[in-house]
Amino acid sequence: MRQNRVLILGPSLVAVGGVTTHLNQLFNSGLSEKFELIHFQVGSEGRLENTLQRVIRISLSPFVFFISLIRYRPAIVHFNTSLDAKSFWRDVIYLLIARALNRKIVFQKHGGPLPQNFFAGYPLLASLLKSVLKYTDVIILLGFEEEKSYKQFVPDSRIEVIPNAIDARALTSEPLSNNKHAPLQLIYLGRLARNKGVFEILDAFASLIKQGRDLRLTIGGIGSEGVHLRERAINLGLGSQVVFAGMVSGEIKDKLWRESQVFVFPTYHREGLPYSLLEAMAAGAVPIITPVGAIPDVMQDEVHGVFVKGKDSSGLARAIAMLDDDRLKLARMSEAGRKRVLENYTVGHLVDSLSSVYFSLMTSIQR
């Protein structure tokens, strides 16, 4: 067994999503200099396959995983997953295989319901979930509210809180803008899905435009609701005041962040810790966001941004109007948000935290 080798399970490294972003950060960070990281692709993200190919992949995947463990002989198997039904049953099989081969198991959860709610009303399945979680060596969570729930659910398990992180250098390469008289520039970057609050954004924006406010909105990303969003914008008569940027990445995305003053994200999805929140704050775009998942760990209401309720376009409009009217407050929040990310949510912090977990497990193997 290679004591410094870690098999990291997760989606394709070219897929689009938060877990993929996390994996790429690990492989491109200083963590890969301390440990030999090997990627094992699970799930359908980033794959082009028909139904037959999908059935074959699912059927053979446990055997491929077993062979990978024999071939690479990693000391640690690091799961990166969300707590949903499909992922859970897949991960149970992988976990049993890894444990049978005496590998140390890191189980990192990226979003999904709390464990008490996952199999609510099904005591036998809830008991199974508890057994599965106890089978791991370390459970890694994104936020402290999750930690409270997991400590109640599996009190004897080792639980670590390691939040998402970003490389903020490009986003902080320019000083924060403080133009009090320019039109307020709003931005949404993310998946174009209804439960992300994107329709509420358009409704709130349209109501503010009707009041005579000088605003601009950029919507970046792709998703199932893209066509419907464009239709809604046309029906609301928003015209040139809304720009649909499509899928953006790299320097183009960084430029959009730096040009924006407010990040609107009234999601009611079961979020973990959105990378878009960290990127927005680093760039100086003040978040107007719902307090779900680990988001309250990152930002404080009226200090780094503004909390709103999900599915409430009127409340969202009021929050935007408040920041538009008080540009000094907007500037203070912008500065506080950037400072918050640089002090707590950089890749360096992530590498240090995961290195500590890995080293502790490898040390226990050598005893």
C-alpha cells in the first residue's frame, strides 16, 4: 500500500458543477505536491452516453473500482458526494468495497439534506444511513450547521468542517470600485434552474425598472430554464437592460465579477457552499442571497451582504433598492466581503485542512 496515495472519487474533471470545481482545485493545488492524488470518476456528469452505455457503466463500475484499489493501492479513499438517493446507494457499494480492502475512508458531503431528514419516516433506512456514516473514518462537511446535525446523528464519528475555497488572486487583482453614480450592475452566475431563484430575479428587476431605477443585469450560465428565462425577459420588456452571457469561465468570468456590484442569488435549492458566493465576495460584488446550507457561515447579514427569503421577488427588489440607494453601505459591504474571503476561504486554507486530515489517517496506518 502506498502510504501517500489518495484515490479521489467524484465527477468528470471537465464537467460543470461545484464538486468538479472542488476536485480541480485539489489536483491543481499544493495538495498534489504532498500526496499522490488519483481521480476515479463516478456518476454521469461530463459523460456522453446512451441508456445502454449508462446501464453497462453502472453495472461494471463497482468492479472497476475494486480493480483500481488493487492496482493503485491507495491508503485513503476520498468520497466527494451529495446526499441524494442515487448517490447514496452507489456510495454504499463503493464504501463496502473500500472497507473490505482495509482502506481509510474520507466521506465529504457537498450539499443535500441533513441526515435526520434524508430518510425521514423510514426508521430502518435511517438506521442504515447511520451505519454507513459510522463506517467512515472522517466525515467532512462544508458548514457548522451541518456539523451540529451530524454530531447528533452519529455522535461518535470524527467530523471535520472544511469549507470550499477559491484562488482569489485574479478576482482581487484590481481595487474595489466605488462609483456612486453609475447604474447599479447586478449579476447572476450559476445554473439556470428554477430553484436557483432566477425567475424571481427577473421579476424583481422588472419591478425596479418600472420604478425608474437605472440598473443593469447580467445572467451567466446554462441550464434547463435558459429558453424560458429569455422569454420571460422579453415578456417583461427588459430588452437591453438584461444580458444573457451564456456559459462563462476563466478571464471572461473574472471580468464579469469585477465589473459587478451586486450578486443576486435567491436560491431555494439545497445548497452546500456555492463557489459563486466566494467568487462574488472576493471580487467585491455584494451578495443578496438566501441563508441556506453553509452560506450563513460565510457572510453575516448587513455586514457582508443581505439575506432574503426564497421565492420572494418583492423582498429581493427591496434589498436591491436598499443597496442602490445607499452606495456607502454597499462599498462597506464590498470591502468587508473581500476581506472575509481572503482571511478564511482561500485554497491555501483548504490545502492545510485536508493535509491535516490525510496525514492523521496515514499516521494511524503506520502504527
